[in-house]
Amino acid sequence: MSVSMMSGRAGRSRRRSDPASPARRGQAVKGWLYVSPTAVFVAVLFVVPLLLVVRMSLSRWPLLTGDQGFNAPDNYTKVLDNRFFADSVVFTVKYTVLATVLLIALGLGLALLVQESSRWKGLLRASFLIPSALGLASASLLFYVLYSPIAGPAADLMANFGWTFLGSPNAALFSTVFLIVWRFAGFYMLLMLVGLQGIPAELYEAARIDGASRWQTFRRITLPLLRPTLALTTIMCVTGSLLAFEQFYILTKGGPDNSTITVVQLIYIMAFQGQNDLGVAAALSVIALIALVVINAVQLRAFHNPDEK
């Protein structure tokens, strides 16, 4: 009797673990039903447009007449021969490095300040986060008015220091970077604050008991444990900076003397101004996408903890 009961239980166990059993198939179907809306969303809004851009980059595709047939690799050659291509890449990288360093450093500094403060914590958080509620295009228009030499209140202040908006390439760059730092510093502060709050307080107490200084605690505890947050914020900041468009399109229009044209602005110019060639613009888009993938892979590799498998 006991042997038959054991064999019956074993049979039921095999039926439950059988991948082809109706219960398992039902769970698989239910799982696909759960992920299908996201899969459709990704396919329609990412995969299909990506494939279309790749197809356009390999074809002669004027803006007004559409597909005129396969012409690879002419579009990529035209991109490399464009007189603004090298300058736009250099300027975009310069802007990305400057904006990333300032935003990450300031975001971490503000997060540490808010975490340490007790009396003014709520006020400080709200003050730093308020600019993040404003859209980037709206913020760019706001700073365009502030910088205006006709009615802008900041124009006279800059003139006192011998610095005029759009007066030089560096002035245009730093004016735009100031806008970006003002707009996004609170957002990166919030991300850093979440990472800081995930560090156990017991580690800081143990370091304090051992007589560690603030700098030693920051270098030995905070930075290593903040590595995932730093990786996330750096990737987000670098990606957003490399794809910069609105702020420069509204504030500088690529000036002065085409010195502030970013890669995305150049894509827009190729597609809708001057050349009106969607094929060449698509080729530059593919190059920018490949560069983003490589850069993000390098960043992930750089922030990878060798102790983690």
C-alpha cells in the first residue's frame, strides 16, 4: 500500500513538473498575455522606426519625393564629408563632458547637503526640485528672455563682466550649460538621494566609532556603495547630453557662426533644412545610435564591480 501511494505521488509530481502539461502551458500563455502590451509598444515605437531609419540610411530618400532606391554607402559618405560633421561631434562631446561633470558633482553635493540637513530639509528639497517641474523647451524660452540684450535682466549683469550671450562660442556654451544645470540638478539630486538612503546607517556608525574622518567615510563607504546610482546617473546624463537639441535650437540656433551645432541639430538640418535629405539624416542617426551603444557599454564596463558576478 505504501509503495503504491509513493508511486502515485511521484506520478503526480512528474505531471506537475512536465513542461507540456496544461497547467504549465496556461502559465506560459498568461505570461505572454502580460508582456504583450509592452512588446507591442516596443515593436511599434522602437523596432519598426529603427528598421525604417536603417532602410532610409541605405537609400536615396529626399524629403519631398520619398524613396528613390538603394544607394549605399553614399549617404554615409555624405555625412562624413559634411562640413559641419566634425565640428558638431567635437562640440557635442565637449558639451557632454562639461554638463555631465557639473550635474553629477552638483547632484551628489546637493544630495549630501539635503541628507545632512535636518531643519531645512523639506525646504531645500522643494527648492532644488522646482526647476525640474519645468519642461526643457519652456526653460529654454525662459532663459532666452533672461539673456535677451533688449529686455533680459541677466544681460546687464553679464555685460558688467564683459560677457554677452552669443557674443562668443564659449559664452553661448556656458550660458546653455547654466540652463541645463539649473534645470536638471534637482533631478539628479533626487536620484543620488535615493542611492544614499539605501546605504545602511550601521556602516556610518561603525566608521564613526573607528574614528574615520568625513573624507575617509565618503571615500571608503559612500562612493563604493553608491556605484550603481553613479552608473545610472552618468549613463542618463551622457545619453541626454549627446542627444541635446531643444536648448541649443531655442537659445543659440547653432550660433554664433555655427559653433554650437550638436549632432542632433545637424540631423535636423540635413532632414528639414538645406539638403532636405532624409537618407543622409538617417545615416547620421544610425552613426549616432551606434556611438551611443558603444559609449554606454564602455560606461557599464567602467562602473562594473569586479567582485560581483
